[in-house]
Amino acid sequence: MGAAVDDIDFDDLTSPVLTDIQRQVLEFTEAKPVEFDVDRMLAEARDQAGVGDDLDDTDGFAERLAVHVAAIEADDGLTQLARSTLRQRVVRLLRNRLSLTDLIKRYPEIESIAIDKPFIVVGMPRSGTTHLVNLIASDPRRRALPYWESQDPIPALGQGPDIFGIDPRFARAKAEHDALMISAPVVAAMHDRFPEAIEEEVELLDLDLASYVLEWHARVPNWRDYYLELNQHRHYAYMKKVLQALTFLRGPRTWVLKSPQHCEQLGPLMATFPDATVAFTHRDPVAVVQSAITMMAYSDRLRRRSIDPAWLLDYWSDRVHRLLSAWVRDRDLVPAERSIDVSFHHLNGNEIPLLEDLYRRGGVELTPKARSRFQNYLDDNPRGKHGRIHYDLQRHFGISPDQLRERFGFYFNRFDVRPE
């Protein structure tokens, strides 16, 4: 292992001092206004997909698309760079949906593929979910969702690996990651989404435009309210269909999944994957909120015309409160014999016994090969290897950790969580 990376301290979190590269990027993109014309975005998606125009609009997809776009348009603080990124994202989701519909028409057996006995990691952002899912994914018998595939799950017609075996979807994700490391390098210390990193399957749910992901990209309270009213049983069933397609394309059938969104969707999650074994990760909500809003504020130097720390604190402390409230309410929907609760303070250095318990509850043999892979992963990925963020709620957001923690007593009362 190399030398320890220094702590990262933000002197300019809420009043950013941009680098020359960041200034140049913003000046270049601000000169190019971005429009969200749904018909034009659909036409681009069709051209990229190389297939027909069947969006499988059997359950109101067109309405969700309209609401999704309207929510983005209502956020008048976005830079053109952010608007361009979000527009590309909508086109990409539409393209993948078209490709999926076409793929299933050609291979209808996809919808009969079993997604048997997945392991699912459920917990708040920054609570150890990424660490745990990457660890489980190092078991060669497990199928996980790498970031490059989460962004482009279904290949466009005729697009396969090049003569060197490189999938063009991977190449695109790598190019985007390389650009991000130049324009916003601190992102790696917060949440490094390099192409091979294991990502959340709610990105697949968004092919159905039915997840909370947009909330991380823009200020869209209207979308949050709309999303919370959706019948997620239908949409989780759609997500399962995407997993079936990915199993068909790259195998195998035994998945490890994870997402914070599942905290407030345990009913639909368990209805969709009734034989799942679930690992719940728990952490002081103060650590979760401060990490989330610090990351958002840092990203906003490129995404927004101004940074509003009070808005970030209010929105995300409320959002985490909603997620945790639903979790406390619904935790018992997952049978105790097929789930474990993992406290963040208990995770580091104790991973192998926790995995032994998880595998036992899932009825899966923990082979010597899997144990060896787990240990290799732990040795190669010490916590904080990209540097540790120094958080300062009081300085940046005007609230003390104790004041913020008072809002979450109900969560501490329910689970083994240690204040940090």
C-alpha cells in the first residue's frame, strides 16, 4: 500500500474557488443553452438504439417522462453543464428502454429467467453499503452491477466488443470518469464511481423513470413527491425484468444488489425478490447527512449558479428522515432468519464473521475460494484509501452534530447505532 492520503478539508465549500479547468468548462458550456424537447430526445434515442420506437408505454411511462422533464425544467438554478448532463441522461435512459423492449421481443424467454436468492444490501448512503456490496461481489459465483453497465445496461443493436474485447459502453464510462477526475478530483474520496465499481440497481429502475435518483442530480421536490406516490410494485417488477435481460446477456443468475432507496421500498423489494437474504447497514444519520450534503455542495460548484447550504441541510435531513422512518416502520417485512443488521462501527475489521452469518442465513456455502477473494478485497481496499473528507457541519451548514442528531432519536431507539 502506498503512503496514507491526507485529509481533505474544504476552505471553499460554500464559496467555491474554481480551478482554471472548471472555469473553462463552465464558460464553454454556458454559451450553449440546453433544451429539453421530449420529441427531439426521443428521436435521438431511437437513432442511437437502431430499433423501433416501442417504449412499452403500458403503465403511464409517457406521463412519468413528462413529469421527470418538468421537474428538471423547474430547477432554474442549474448551469448549462448540469442541464446538458441531465439531458444526456434522459436520452440514455430512453435509448436503453427502447433497446430492452426490442431485445425482449426478439428473445421472449428472457422474462422466464429466474433471479434466485439474491443477496441485497440495504442501507443509507455512506453507511458501508458500497464496501459491503463490493466485498460480496468479489465472490466469483455472484453477479453484480458495475457502474459502466448500470449506465448503459442494454447494448445498442449491433454494438458489441471491439477487436480488443472492449465493450463500447465500458469505454464511454471510462472516458467520462477520466474527465471527472480532471474537473472534480475530490469526488473519488467521496464516492469513486470508476467504471468497474459496483453500482446501484435503482439506475436500472430509472429505465422506468420511477426512482429517487433524480433528487441527487437536481432540486426536484416535485419529482420526490411524485415518486413517493408511485406504485413501486410495478416498477420493481420492471427492474427485475432488466436484471433478467442482464442475466441473459452476461450471466450468471445469482445476484448481489444494493441501494439506499430500498429503505423506503421494502414492501415492493420483498414482493419482487421473496427469497432474498438482506444485509441492513446502519450508521449515525449525522454522518450520512453531513457526507451527503458536503458531496452535494462540492458537486454544485459545477452544477449550480450558486450554492445554498441551508437548502441542502433542510432538504437532505428531511429526505434521510423520510427514508429512515419508512425503514423503521417496515424492517420486519424482511424475515429475521433471512436478514442481518450491521452497525457501521462494527463493520470495519469484522467483515468475515458478518459474511459467514449472511451466507448461513442465505443457505449458501462460504467456500475457501470465496473467503480468499474476500480477504484479498479487504487487503486491497482499506477505508479512506482515496483520502478522508474532513467534515464541519457547524462551519459549512450552521448546525452542530448534536442538534442534527436530535431529529433522529426514533432511529437510534430502533437499531444498534452509535453516535459518531
